[in-house]
Amino acid sequence: MVERHSGRGPRGLSPERIVDTAVGLLEEGGQESFSLRGVARAAGCDAMSVAYHFGSKEGLTRAMASWLDARVRPAAPGEPWRSTLLHLAEQYRALARSYPRTFPLLQRFTHTGSADYATTEVVHAAMAGAGIPRPQVVTVTVGWFATVLGLATAEALGMMAPVDSATAAEIEALPAEDFPLTTALLADYRGIDPGVVFGTAVDLMHDGIERLAGGARGD
């Protein structure tokens, strides 16, 4: 949620416009060139106007994270818990692919505002529907978010991509007697499919949730 300060702001300058501008600037130039002054310049105002609405760079980046959270669309009510969580995970993945430089901001804040709380409520309900005992719902929920956001960020920043030629050459140069599996798996590293990696990791996590719930029921 965008943090607003009391009093009247600059005429015609809305917090939403500033956040839109800030996201565009971060996506274009990255963290190295991102500043309140740069955002203000791009929005056609001064840095004090940005500070009026958000208080600080931290307040602005939290609003930007909230901007992303507002674009997450939960599954329709009544879906099975696993389908609900998978749908959310895919939403976060799509956001990370669309906004790779802004998306990591979601990992900086426990919550970003009303949209985030609404999604968290959906995840809480999914955990309860899976059969996770109440004392463990928060632990599993936080772990779920950390895993999904981490996976999406890793893909967006290039960690899940097929190895490049330089890395492939390094692997080929490894002594096979010391690294028998790594050298033997080079072709698989060259053929990495980011979507398969993401989906497999999410499925493994959901399998773990199912096992935890089953253990709690004594299945």
C-alpha cells in the first residue's frame, strides 16, 4: 500500500504516477542508477515531492513492491489447496519475468500492504485446507513465500538459464575423477528449462506440505 503523508501534495502529482515512473526507471537502469532524484526527474517533479508522498527511498521501494503485489490474482474461491498455491506461484513467476529488476524488492519486506495481506490470507487458507496444524501455518506460509519468491527471482536474474559457453568450458575442464557426476551432467546443464526447474521445485515443496499434513493427521 502506498504510504501517504498528511497535507496537500504538489498539484497534479499522484503517488500512483510516481510509483509507475519509479518501476519503469528501475527496470530501465537497475539499482545502480536508481535514486529519489532520478525518480523525481523522470516524473517531472523534485525529490521533495517524492519524499512528501513516501518519506524516504525505503518508503518508495515498499510502495513499488506493493505495486507488484497488487498485480497478483488469486485463483477462484473453492479451488483445491494445491491448485490455489500453484496458481499463485505461477503468478509470481510471470511478474518476475515481466519486472526482473523490481521483483526482488518483494524479498525485502515481510508485508507490503493490503494486496499482500489479501494474498497471504489465501495462502493461510490453503495451508489450513491442506491440513497443516495451526501452530505451523505461519512457519509453512513464510517458507512457501520465501521459496516461491526466491525461485522466481533466481529465474529472472538468470540463475536457471542453460549454462553459457564459458561455464560449459569450465565444467569440461574439471577432472572427471574428482567431479564424475558434474562432468557427466554437462549436457543436462546445457539443456536446462527454467519452467521445468520452477515447476519441479514448487511440486517438491507442495509434496512436502502434503506429507507434513499427513503426518499431523497420522496418515
